Amino acid sequence: MIRQFWAFVFLAAAVNASGQSAPAEWDTRQSIDALVRSLERAKPLLEQAEPDKWVSRGASDVYVQQFQSLKHEIEAGRAAAADFSRKPDQISPALALYLRLESLENRMNSIVEGIRRYQNPALADLVQSQVSEVTTNRERLGPLLLDLAKVREQEFQIADQEAQRCRGSLSRQPVRKKTAEPPKQEKP
């Protein structure tokens, strides 16, 4: 048992020596906070958009649907950021946030084009600056996600190697033969 403990400590030290470590929780939380702030700044700008009026100017009514969807997407992005903030060491919330942001950017870019063409180019520029900020924050999230995945993969590999080593050690131990016990006699 002590040998196994020291083997595990040795393997853990090897991981740390290799330079692979989980992203610092503080850095992750700062990135998430910056992302949420950029979403909050985009919201009042987007509320100035009037896609219902664009339709009378020749825009497709798809913009109205996209705009409604965008409002929900922003809230879902905030919820995904909160989830990742609560679980910064887990891959699935990080990936969910990353994918949510990618979708959000696409919708925002579409709405920006509608604002530019059917409403106000200056407002479109302001919204575009917020889209760029969201994009920058999403791009910062990518390396964090990759580092987190690498660390988890390395941890699983170490655990697997340790399990294989223990299994090999157990399989090399001689099998103990049971001594034959005298048959029990039944009482009449």
C-alpha cells in the first residue's frame, strides 16, 4: 500500500514537472467575468434595434425571429458563464459556454448587418465593437478549455497507468492454495 502511495506521488510530481496544470481558477473567473461584462454592455445597445420596423423597409421578417432568439441566447450565455464559474475545473461547462458564445456571435453579427442596413450604421458600429469584445473573450476561453482538457486527459492517463501497474503486480503474486477442510459431519 505504501509503495502504491509513493508511486502515485511520483507520477503526480511528474505531471507537475511537465508543466501541465489546470488553468488557475482565478484566471478562469476573470475571463468569465470579462465575458459577462461584455454581454451586459451589448444588451442595451441591442435593445435599441428595431427589427419590426426593418420589415417595412424591405428586410426579411427572419430578422425579427433572430432578434428574439438573440435575447434568449444572451441570457443562455450568461447562465452558461455562471455554470462554468461554479465549476471551473470541469470540461463540459467550459465547452458549453464556448459553443454558446460561438452561436451568439453568429446571431449578433447577423443583427449588426440588419442594424447597419435598415436602421443606423453608427449603432451597428457600436454593437459590432461589443461583438468583437465577446469574440475576444471567447478566444481567451479556447486555450483555457484546451489546457483543462489536456490536464484531465493526463490525469486519466496516470490513473490508467497506475491501475495497469497494480493489476500487473496483483497478477504476479502467487495464488494461495486453500487447505482442504475436513467435511462437516451432519448431526443426526
